[in-house]
Amino acid sequence: MNDPWPRRAAAQLLDRPRTGVPELVRELLAVQAQDSRAAALALRARGAGFTRHDVQEAIERREIVRAWGPRGTLHLIRTDDLPWLLSLTRSSTATIARRLAQLGVTGDDLAERVEKATFGQGPLTKAELGQRLKAEGQAIVHLAAVAAEQGRLVLGPDRNGKATYVHTADWLGAPIAFEPDRDRALRELGLRYARCHAPATPEDLAYWSGLSLKDAQSAYQVVPEKEPWEGIRLLPAFDEFLLGWKERAPMTVPPATIAPGGGIIRPAIVKDGTIIGTWSIERNKVVTSATIPLDREAAEITTFLHITSK
């Protein structure tokens, strides 16, 4: 196989098709979103003609939802994709209970506690949810995950820069009804993953989804690969181009520059499928480590985020 990364970049829509936010999220299947601003910037790198405000509006219109998806990590997902995708990728009750037990939180009524704390309350910040649950720190997040595993909790729109948690009946009209046909869900996963990651392998699918290799092999499908993409993009922290396959994209910088450890994936500059540097926002300006001109990309980011230079 020739270098797969320019074709993977094209599959990841770094050629920037002009499409709306909900359609873009559908084509990408799931967009890493433990950092909501980074998730919006991931969409900016792949689309044109919208701002971060448009991403927020798509969330408020319930067209896309921030929920625990592949690998138990928060992702932006199309609302109508939640039932089948989360039926495969949501965390297991046993895994969540084990984490809570390590934090000293136990009991047979954990789901009921979260249900009582969230139903009919609308979006709650982590602090507000913690007060209602009488919990602190990571225990709040893991208790929220108990309800999410049952399709009863997702994240709502950010409030003053803080994430919110909301009962799905309040936000989407009803709890998520998970797809009962596992084989059907696996077929959909295999096709949709391949479309936005080809060329890829079953091992890549297993790594990305958190499923077993056996399930990934069953789900895996071959689709036509796109023509290689050539260009430059500024990708945000935790971008799918760095997390979507078992192997990492080639780099002209030391790997620790991008992935220093502790689960951190820094914002990256990608050129023709190769990572050539990092970038950040300092004093309301985009600062890059690369020596090539990046003025256009930098200007687009400041406009997208409504940043005013000082």
C-alpha cells in the first residue's frame, strides 16, 4: 500500500466539503468532544461557512448531541445515530460500578439516584448535579455515566463555558431506545467507520470503537478510497486524525510533542497527511511552531471563535 495518510485525510473531510454542521457530524460518524471548543474546531477544519455559534445552535436544536460514545469518551453524534451507535459503544454497568467503588460510592440504587436528580430538571452543571447527588469530583461523572448507560443522560449545551448534564427525556423527549439488532448495528458501524477512515483495518475499527477484535472483524467493510488530499489544516486537541486508527499519523516532530502523555493530544498542524508542528492560542492570537505561512488558517480560527486581537 502507498502512503495511506493523504487518503485518510481526505476520508476525514480535510478537503472541507461545504455542508452544514449536522450533515458534517453525520459524515464523520462521531467527533471527539471531551473539550467542546476542540470539537467545534474539528468541525471547522472539515467544513466552511459556519461559526462556533452555528455548532452551538445545532446542539440546542437537538440535531447533534454530546454523549459518551466510542471508548466511553464524549463525542458529538447525530441525534438519529445515537440508538444504534451507543448500543455498541456505551460503557458497561460493571465497568462504571467498579470505578465508583474505587471512589467509595456503592449501592444498588445508583441509577435511581441519578434519575431522581436529573429528571425534569433541565441541563445541570457538574456542580449543580453534584449538589443534587451529594457527590464530588469524578464520582459525579461516573454517576452520570450510570444513567447514560441506560440511555437516560446526555450532555446539554455549555453554560458559561461549563458542560451541562441533562436527562434525555427532558432534552430529546424520551430515553434513548437502543437498537436491539446487534448485527444490524455492527453492519452500520462497519460501513460508516470505513467511509470516514478508509483505508483502515478491523484492528483500526476495534481500537477506535472499543469493541472486541472479533466484533470489529464482523463489522468491517471495504469501501472505495478517496483521492489523496493535499493541503494544510490546523487541527485541535484530541482530533480524530490523530485518534482514528491504531497507528498514528506520520510526524516530522517528536511524537511526544503531540502526545506528551497523560492522555493529552495537542493541537497539530497537518500538511498533506503529515503532522509538521503544533499550534496554540496565546493572547488572542494563533501561534504556530511551523515556519510555513499559516495566516489564512489562523485568521479563520480567530473568526470562527469570535476572538478579537488585542
